[in-house]
Amino acid sequence: MNERSMFAFLVYLSFIVSLASLTPIDSSVSLVASSSAQSESGSLRNTDASTLSHAKIYKIEITSSITNRFSRTSVVSRVRNVANTAQEITFSVVIPDTAFISGFVMEINGKNYTADVKEKDQAAHIYKQAVASGLAAAHVTTRNSNDFTVSVNVEPEAKAVFYLTYEELLKRKNGKYEQIINIYPKQPVEDLNVEVIISESKKITDLKTPPIRSGNEIINDNLELDPRADLEVINETTAIVKFSPNLERQKQIAHLLGTNEKEGFAGQFVVQYDVERDPKGGEVFVQDGYFVHFFAPSDLEPLPKHIVFVLDRSASMQGQKIEQLIDSMLKILDELHENDLFSIITFSSYVTVLNLDNMDSNTLYPSIAKKIDGYCAWSLTDMHYDSLNKYKFPKAYLANKENIDKAKDIVRRVGASGGTDILSALSVGLHLIKLEKGTKHDNIDRQSIIMFLSDGDPTIRITYTEDIATRITKLNAGPEKTPIFTLSFGEDADRKFLQKLAFDNSGFLRHIYEAADASLQLQDFYQQISSPLLTNVAFKYEPSVTSLTKTQFPIHFDGSELVVAGWYGTQDTFKPAVDGHGIHGSTEFEPTVYHVVSHTERLWAYITIKQLLENENAIYDSKIRKKAIDLALKYSFVTPVSSLVVVKPNDTVVFDTDTLQGTLEHITQMPIVRTTPFCSELYPIPTEKPDLLTELPWINDILEDNGIINVSKGKYKLGLNETLAESEDCPKTPFNTPGKCRLLHSCSTVFSQLTSASDLDTHFCVLKNEFAGICCPETD
Ligand SMILES: *[C@@H]1O[C@H](CO)[C@@H](O)[C@H](O)[C@H]1NC(C)=O
Ligand SMILES: *[C@@H]1O[C@H](CO)[C@@H](O)[C@H](O)[C@H]1NC(C)=O
Ligand SMILES: *[C@@H]1O[C@H](CO)[C@@H](O)[C@H](O)[C@H]1NC(C)=O
Ligand SMILES: *[C@@H]1O[C@H](CO)[C@@H](O)[C@H](O)[C@H]1NC(C)=O
Ligand SMILES: *[C@@H]1O[C@H](CO)[C@@H](O)[C@H](O)[C@H]1NC(C)=O
């Protein structure tokens, strides 16, 4: 190896977002291809567009082939060094965060240098050796974490061509697939061509190319930005979309998007479509023993839901963010379905529950909070989350016009201040769901959903995020787990924590970019989860199949799609089926099987690796890791466990590095528990005997002389002057938990749940053969 001519060369890939990407982080999910030269010597020189033009990109071709929603995109950028000295030319692409790079080739002076996908550890070893030899002066640029950047030294007048390929499964969202191609060459390009070839097995519907987006908004309705793409429909299942803006149009678009015309096109070209559905069970595509099952039933009625919005209003939300949040909530409230129930919790250092029964109590500042009508929790400074039963909470409200109008009135007045008590906020959220499930006042089964939004780290009470995630997941355990969807708002939000929280609780994370359209992003997200169609969806295949990806999904939303892949081998009979629980009870769906020519095996590998890595243990569990590595190497996917290695001109080894450390490192921080005054200190929970007749006025109706009540079981003493030490176990408290039988006056915890004599009857128990008792939760 010629050591002197060896120069540093680095493929820099950051995988934090690859990990985060397992959840759909959306709008900047895009591809940016750019190329520029950096002067080697000129540390004082500006790197504005004029000096960058030494590297002239004369042609960019982006080709995306989508076969049954699996897309393979290749970016080819041709660059010439027009300076009279050697230049370092940088090629940079932002990889969509759901995609895996699957190929990279550099053509320099007519010679190809092809990258190989290698096991991460092996690549790191090569890297260390090079560093140790003092020869590799790493050229690392800190960039957006999903940037792919490569630099290469190119002689005067010489050409370099970069070929990059990445693959991804298009996700169906709000009823459409969206292929986003972000073009950002930083200079006008004479020959700029984008071609998207869609070839599906089912009929293509709603093929569209919406206006060019800047990449910072999810929707752009400026018609002047219509890409004027060429949509060529070959037949029902095949279409080609071509987009070739000339120099003039590139400048025009730059101008319309508010970017520098000299830098040329800087935006996202988007293609949207959907496919026709088999009414039931979805489509199973089979090929060479592999199958991929797409399930997106379209003709189901949505399940009614109880949605709990848990919204951060800490000080960092002040200004535009809180306004955007309010703006989006006002619109989201309008979109609730008639049979839905909703609860709104806002939190900062304390937790507030929207109370429509007493509008005056919705004061949002603790300093002026008062105890009204016995409600405490609407302004809870702190609490024992395991004894939330002690507090009286506003109920969940039906989404009728009157309630929505009242709720909007309160939401409009939400202000931002204080710290961030995430644990309390989520505990109250789960508690409200439990209360609603316990009462089910109109006998409708509802799917519960938590939509949790935060813009920062927890700062109050428990701030150790692992601890919060564990506690909330534990509180939410059981067969009726509530999916928690988390929204990280802005760059300061702890995405890793919010992702874990969502993942452990059957939800997913969505990042909300801090931008002018944040409110739209929030509404867009809400739409995705607004219509649950099925719960407990289970995919079954007979006879047995192997290498299956995930087959159980807690919930399926309208507009989305569930995908399962596996290997059925050479069996003649292959019988897939899907079970799910919908509005009319349990249903079995029968999918249709199609034999296709597709990339079924690759897609199977892609989904399998994604799901292996989704599991946070993938990083630590050597078996899971090994499986992921083997697949990544076999199918040549660059993933968090594999790397790109390129042998480049003059035998220099090109390798990669990444910032996985950020993801790997164990959190060693110990829990910090800050104590703030307990709710009970602010609003003492009565220790003296409550005045039963005031707290439970309906008792008057069944009360006879001498403190005796007449219930369905007979006549029993209220025992107002008694204190009974021992009590018997009883099966069901008003909170649906087992408990101990206690005198009514010694169980004020349940008063909020006892709204009539029949509530008492349901949980009634007898003490010492003569006293009226209630099944009471065991506290502390
Ligand atoms: C280099 O590789 C690319 C992509 O695979 C190919 O299109 C091109 O023809 C190759 N060039 C040479 C000189 O082999
Ligand atoms: C549609 O056209 C493609 C490409 O020409 C072809 O492969 C496919 O078989 C055609 N499909 C139908 C349904 O005609
Ligand atoms: C590679 O080596 C050749 C011959 O040794 C030399 O002329 C050329 O400049 C080197 N190229 C680079 C990019 O260093
Ligand atoms: C107890 O109440 C029931 C129903 O209200 C009533 O029918 C019954 O007569 C009452 N029993 C006595 C002993 O008053
Ligand atoms: C309970 O005690 C108070 C005062 O000690 C007494 O006035 C009242 O009559 C007693 N009630 C019963 C039901 O024994």
C-alpha cells in the first residue's frame, strides 16, 4: 500500500435516526442529494456558491422503482472538477429514515470503486487500524443524523460519478403511499431527471404529484409549485412519473420556496398513490416460497374510542409552540367522532384535568387554584400515582357539540409555564382510562388511546426517563393495554425516551418539527390514529410457516396498513387468515393469494431486520444482533449493525463510522426525586369522618331512622360512630380491583364512583353481620 498517497476518506453514516426511524418520523424523511467541492487549502475562503461551483454537477438522475410498495431508489450524480487544481468533491444524500442503503459505487477517472456491506465490528476494526497507523485523518462533518456524506479528491477536469441505492417499504398513511424525493444539489443542474416507476399487482388509484415542498412542511398548497410532472399510465397496475425541471424552472421553484436561486432546486418532489383493495383479508403476494401479506381493510366501521390527550404546557412551550398546539387541538376536537369520549390533561409542574362540569375550576395557574366541588386532581401539584384513587377526577366527556364547545373554550386559555412532570401526567392519563373502563356509563366498549405530547425532558419529581418508562409500562400492563402514541415536539424533546415509551406501550413515536406548520403536522398525526378499526389483530398461516415477522398487532387504524412476511416453502396449500375484533365483534378475514414477480424475499429480509432492530435489545442481545447482522450482510443492507466499506483509489481503505455510541451508552444517571407539596397538603383529604349525607346525597333516599339503610341485600347499619379494625377481602371495588370490606364512611376514596344506590349495591358487602360495607381499595 502506498502510504504517502493514502488520504483520509470517510463514509459517515449516523444511525441514531436509523434506530429512531423504526417509527415513522415523517416530513424531513427525504432524500437530499448534493455535491460540492471544498477547497483543500483555503481555510479562509468562503464556501459560498461561487467557490463551490468548481465542482459542476452536470447530471443528476434519480430513479425510483416501486414494486408492490417496496421501493428501490438510485441516485446518480455526475460531477466534473472545473478548477485547475485537484478538488475534494463531496457527495451527500439524506437517507429517508425508513430506508436502508443497499449499494454505493464511486466512478473516478473511469474506474469503479464499489462499497461492501460489512459487519460493524469488523469495519470498526479496520478503522482503528488505520487510525493507529496515523494515516487516516478522518474527515467527519457533523450533519443531520440521516446524512450520507462522502468526499473524494478529484483531479482537474476529471469526472466523478456517485451511484447510491437505498430501499424502503412505503408506509401507508392516511390512505396513501407517499414516495418523497428531496432534491438539493446546491446549484442549478442542467440535466436533472427524476423518474418514479410504480408497478403494483393491484389497480393503482389516486396517483398524484402534489406541489413541491420545501421539506419543512408537510403540505404545500401553492399551485405555482405544481411540479408539472409527466404522469404516464401504462395500464391499470403500472405507471411512470417523470419530473425534469429545466434550469429556468429550477430557479423559479427555488424562488417560490424562498431559497437562493443560485443554489438551484431545493425541495421535495412527492408522488402519492394508493391501490385498490380486496374487500377482506388483504392481499398475500407469494414468490419462490416467500410471502408478504398486506392488510388494509377499507370497509369497516371505526370503533368508538376514549382518547386522552396528555399535553405538555411547560415553560419551554411558551410562544409559538403553545399557540400551534392550541390551534391543532381546536381542530382535532372538531374531528372527534360522535361516540368518542375524550379527556384532556395538560401538565407542567402540576397536572390539570379538563373539567367541563365546573367550568370555573379550569383555572390553569396553581396560585389561584381552589378546591371546587371536591375536585382536587384538576390541579394536582403532586400525587402518589399508585393511590390516585384518593382523588376525585372529572369524568371522560362525550364528544357532543356542547362538550366540544366547552372544551375549546378551555383549551383556548391554556398557557405555558413551569416544569415537566411526565410521570404524573401519564399516570393520571392511565387512571382516567381505568375509571372510564370501570364505569362504562353508556355500555359502549371503547378503544382507549393516549396521545402524549412533550417538548422536553422531565424536570419534576422523577426525571430519570428509564424509570418513568418502566413505571408507566407497568401501570399500563394487562390485556387491555392502552396504546400510547408519543409526539416529540422540537429538537429538545427526548426522542429516545419517547420512542421507548411508545414502543413498550403498543404505540409509536412521531416527531413534530418546530416549524410554521407544526399545527398541521399534529392534525396529520391525529388523523392517523383517529379511526381504530380493529383490535387484537392476529395473522395466521396454515399449514405452518417459518421465518415469520410479527403477526400480532394490538390495533389497526383506518388509512394505515399491516404487513407480515414469511417463508411458506414448497407447500401446495397455503392458507392465510386474519382475526380481529371490530365493532361487530370478532371476525375472521380471508385474504386473497397472488403469485407475483416482485422482490418478495428482499422485502421479507427488510421487514425482518427492521423488526429485529426495533427491539432495543438488539444492541445488547448477541443472538438478536447476530441474526440481524447475518441478514444485513446477506442482503447487503446498511443498518445499525452493519457498515459500508469501500476500497478506493490508491488502495486506500474507506470505511465508515457512526454515532451509535449515543444509542448504546447505558444511562448511569440515578433517579432524582424532587418533592413538591402533595396534593393532600394543598387540599387535605378529610381525615375526620366525612359527612356521608352531603357527600352522597342519594343515601337520603334509602336511609331509615337510626342510621339504618335499606339496600337490596336488606337493612344494615351505616355505623357512623363505629371504627371497625379488621375487614374481609372482597372481589371488586368500584375501581375494578380486589379490596377490603370497609364501612362506607371509612372509604371516601370511592365516593366519586358512587353516584346512586345501585352503585352501592354493586360493590356492597356486610361487616360483622350488621353493618353496611363497601368494597374499598387497599391504600398505602
Ligand atoms: C460503475 O458502476 C455503475 C453502477 O453499477 C455502472 O453503471 C457503471 O457502468 C460502472 N462503470 C464502470 C466504468 O465500470
Ligand atoms: C402492465 O404493463 C406492464 C409493463 O408493460 C406489464 O409488465 C404488465 O403485465 C401489464 N399489466 C397488465 C395488467 O396489463
Ligand atoms: C493515486 O496514485 C496515482 C499514482 O500513484 C497518482 O497519480 C494519483 O494522483 C493518486 N490519486 C489520488 C486521488 O491520490
Ligand atoms: C326496601 O326498599 C325496597 C325498594 O325500595 C322496598 O320495596 C322495600 O319495601 C323496603 N324494605 C323495607 C323493609 O322498608
Ligand atoms: C354518634 O355519636 C354522636 C355523638 O357522640 C351521637 O350524638 C349520635 O347519636 C351517635 N349516632 C349513632 C347512630 O349512634
